[in-house]
Amino acid sequence: VVSPIKNRFFAFLIDVFFIYLLRFIYINISIQFWLKDYFIKFLEKYKMLYGSFDLTKITNIEVVFFLRSDLFKNLVLFVIGMFMVSMLYDVIFLLTKWSATFGQKICGIYVISKDGQKIKWYQCLVRGVMMNTPWMFIFFIIFGKNLSIYEINVVDKQTFIISMLLFNISFLILLTL
């Protein structure tokens, strides 16, 4: 039985609240125990090369310096981690006896397979990837286009094409589950 759209919408809003709460925790832990040292090292090296840091007077050379730094590379991993939080939220909750995310449970929605049974772990994984991967690609496409003026490629064409092929194959697998 398909749930009414208003139930799905309220479940979505509840899930968004909890995902943002988890992301807030992820951000704080990441900054405190992972990224803080990269920020400090970057600023020390930046001040040594360019003097004081003034956000209103950044040159292209300084932008390229940032884009080629360890801080930037770790920030890209950090952003991927942000998407992983959303994906894991979906996957882990769907694997529980509820077969629903927290928002879906509150709204009386359950996720089941076509045969009416509880969905299997691989179905949860494909569903989680399919629901979250497009947003990550959109982010990197927009971000990558903005960086192309500095001749920096965040995602090269070959990686993007392979990723999109894997995404489409995953979608086809999801349709058959």
C-alpha cells in the first residue's frame, strides 16, 4: 500500500531534522579531531608566503595555493562524509526491525520489497546510494565548474563518466529488486 503524499512529506521533514542533527555532530567532531590541524598548518604556511589573511583581497595565486593544499583535499573528503551521514542514516534505519527511518516510523510508513517482505541489506544499500549519490554529483559538478577557471579539476572527466555509469547500473539494479 502506497502512503499518502502528506505522510511522506512529514516523514521527510522529520528525517531531514535528524540528518542535520547528525551532520552537526559530524561537523563538530571532524573539526575538533581531524580538520583543525589542517586549518592551522594551512594558515601558518599561508601567512609565511603571503602575509596576513584578508578575505577581501584574495588573488588567483592564493586560491590555487588553497586548492592544492592538504586542507582542501581533506575538505573534499569531509564533504563526501557529509553525504555518507545521510546515506548511512537511511541504510541503518531500514535494516532495523522497523524497516523505516525515524520519520517514516513516526508517520506509519514502512519500506518493504516488491514481495511484501522486509527489504534485504543489499536493497537498503542500493536505496541509500541511489537517494544520496545524485546530490553529491550535483555538488561536485557545480563546485568543479567554479574551480575550472583556476585550472583545477576536482573530478576529472573519466572519473565522472565511470561514476555516472555505476550510478546508472545501480539504478537499474534497484528497479529489478
